Amino acid sequence: MPGRTVKDIMAKDCVTVTLQDNVFEIALKMKQHDIGFVPVVEGKKLIGVVTDRDLVIRGYAEKRSGSAAVEQVISKDVTTITPDTTVDEAAKIMAKEQIRRLPVVVNGELVGVVAIGDLAVRSIFDDEAGEALSEISIDKTPVGSK
């Protein structure tokens, strides 16, 4: 189905946090909702995201406490798309950037999130994007390697 847009497949009810939240609260939301990615908003404006990896690398590994501010673990340089981005284009962006989720914004405001699973489950991307996505879906790191 060429031309289909992410507006058709994105998750609209996103779990979010603000700069007033702390590392513990983010981790708790991730656990409660079984997610590893949380957009950080100010009102509705997207200002960054926090991933489970951010919590480990910038939080736990830096010996930050659970009361550490979101500011200390946030990723601010976030690739975003708009609702009228085609599904194929979203897949290509994910493949190029090696990311699994894309916040969807309108005028800087978060309106949804599209995940690699949203694309894969519906198998509506072309072969080229599909191949590229499979490259980031499979962790090729041997078990036990550093």
C-alpha cells in the first residue's frame, strides 16, 4: 500500500514525562507500561526522549540516584517525523538512523509515536525498507561479547 502515512498506524496515547519527573519515576512508568521509550514534554511540546538505555548509560552507570532529574538522562537530539510522513519513508529513516521509534510531531508538539513494530506487524513497507529494518531488529552481538 504505497502512500500510506504514519498517521494511520502511530500510537496516539503516549506515556510521557516532564522535566519535573525524576529517574525513578521514568523507570516506574517504563515498568508499569512495559515500554523502554518515553517522550519528554513541556506541555505538549516535545523536548526529548528517555530510553531504557539512557537510564542505564546516563543514570545507573553514572551512579545517579533515583531522584536524579530527567535532565541528566534525556536525549535531546531526537529525529522526528510528521503525521503525513509515508510509512515507507518512516521505515527508511529508522533504518538509516538505526532507531526503533520515531516521535510524530506537528509544530513541535507530540501527537504520537510510531515504532518499528507498527511497521513490521502490518508489513506494509517495501522490500528495500523491510530489509533495512530487519538489520536493526536483529542484534548480531554474540552472547558474552563486550
